[in-house]
Amino acid sequence: MDSRSFSLPIVVASGALMLFHTSATYALNGTELTGYGVQAAGMGGASIALPQDSVAAANNPAGMALVGNRADLGLQFVLNSLNIDYAVPGNSLHSGIVAPVPEGGFNIVVSPDVTVGMSLFGMGLAANYKQPALPGLGLANAKSSLQMAVVAPTVTYRVTQNSYVGVSAQIAYELFEAQGVVAPSSDGSLSALPNHGTRSAFGYGGQLGWLWTPSDIVTVGATFASKINTSALSGYGNDLLNYNAGKLEAPMHFGAGIAVRPLQSLTLSADYLHLNWRSTALGDAATFNWKNQDIFRFGAAYDINSRWTVRAGASLANCVIGSADTAPNFLSGGVNSKAVTVGASYRFANHVELNAAYEYDLPVGIVGTGRSRGFNLETRTSVVSVGVGIPF
């Protein structure tokens, strides 16, 4: 590698960080995307045992051991339509969002046993109804935005001839805004919560990963990530998030996966991933009441020739909210949890890759019950992903 090889990761990382700072995100599994990395996104997110680019540490830090010297930069455009009947008959709200979610990374092979690198990825949710939640109360337009950018410096080590471990620190920067939120007063009437504007917070966490290649055709992986603990979002701890001291964290998660190559040109992959929302503010039973998620992801990749690879996959999970939880979640709407995906890659003669993927989420409709009676929610989501990978 010459000096230009070392400067390339710096350029990619700097560009990704600038995009993170200016973009709003919207997620599929709660606040998280179905898959991180454009190639993984085309395979239903199945990636714990199948690292394909330098975003791999978002899925399993040990995966960086197998991606070689490379840099990646991508964008996942989340297209979401959210409709809700809010509280009184005839009061219907609509939110339509196109949200770019940037990601990227770089990886350097230091020795046959050690790699160092960094993955950058985002998570969040958003809604913008462009009108008040209830008419006649003088409310501001109802909208919300949660953005969390995560930088994951990563080191891997080969512990045996065919097994690897990886560790990532997770350093997060969070932006949050909620406006036009209505809450019941002590006398039972509805009143607006204060608008504190956009507030920021920092967070930290860590992730461990393991990969094992018992043969040339099988790879097995496992990963565990701590909760990303965050500082308080100034002002929101006094009202909307007072039950959690103004904090919104990313959940602890763990998972395992397997990848099998029955043919030289065909790779099959499957994952199980558990997201522990109950350990975060969003899982508080008295407010948002998000449920833990069990996610099953399946993918296939087929090399047509040395230039073209095509992919397909599916991701199946339980919804984070139940029918009694549509009212407190009208500003989140991250309820799409079953998706089918396709993708493709083209490699130029210099090995630079162009990657693309498309995800279609099955529509979700929930009729509110109990404390959410009269709050009926319907949402449709799709994701278009594009990216470039540059080996060096």
C-alpha cells in the first residue's frame, strides 16, 4: 500500500460523518435498519456470518477480519408513509418521509492475524405530519426526529487458523426533537407538552464478535452488543422523557448466524438476532411500551460471472408495538418488521464495486385498543440502497 491507500479511509470516514450530521433517519426494526451495508441489505440483512464490506462491524466486529483492505460508502433511502386516525372521528394524519441513512467504513490488514478499521452507521426514526395532532387547541405541527450516528473503531485477531474474534467500541452522537406532543393532564383533559427544539446527546457502548470457518464452504458467527448508553437530552427529561431522565438509548442485542457455499457461485446465509428494547426508554411499559424483537434473516447471493452478483433475502420479526400502544407511538411509527429484498453488485476491472439493493416491507395496519382506542395506524415502507466499495 502507498500513502494514497492510507488517505482513502480518511476521506471516506470524513464524508460519512458529514452526511450523518445532516441527515434524518427512519428505521424498520424499531430504530434499526433491516441490514447494515448495501450488500447485506440485499440479503435481508443476513450478515453475522457473512461479512462483505467494511460496514461489517455494525453486524459482527469479527467480520472485519475477512473483508481485506477496503473502504466503503453507501446511502440507504428509506421511503415511509404513515397514516393514523388520531383520537377523534375524522381526524386523520399523514406523514410522508424520504430519509437518507448514510453508512461507510474502512479496514486495513495490519498482519496475517490482525486488522484495524472503522464502521460508521446510523439508526433512528422520524415522522412529520405537517399539521397539529388535534385541531382547535393551538398546537404546533406534530413531528419528531431521532438520529443516532455510531462510529465503531474495530480490531480483530485470528485466534486459531480458522477462527477470529473482534471488538468494537461504539461512540454515538444523538439528535432528538419532538413537537406537537399531546398528553393527558391531571384533570383528564389534553394539553401540549413544551417544544424543546433539537437537543443533542453523546453515547457509548461496545460490541464483541466471533467467526469460525470450519471448512471452505461453511462460516459460523456470533455477536453481542451492549446497550448504547446516552447522556440526557436537555429539557425532555422534564416531561416527555421524565421517566428515564431524558435519555434515549440503543438496545442491547445478540445474535448468531451461518453462511454456506454449496456451489462456488452460490452463498446462502441465515441469522437470528434479538433486540432487547425493554432495557431502553422506548421499552417503558407506561409510555411507548416497545416489545423485545426476535428477528430471523435469510439471504442468498449468486455470482453470475466475475463482474455481476445478484442477491435476494427476507427478514421476519415481531412488531415492536401492540394494539394498545398506537397512541403513544404516533410520532414514531417504526412498526414495519417483515421485509423482502433484492440486490446486485457490479465490479469494474479495477475491482471497484457498485452495489444496490431494494427492500419492500409488508404493509402494517393496527387498530388501537384499550388506552389507544380510536388511534388506528397504517404504514408502508420501502428502502432503496446504493453504495461503492473500493479495495486497496
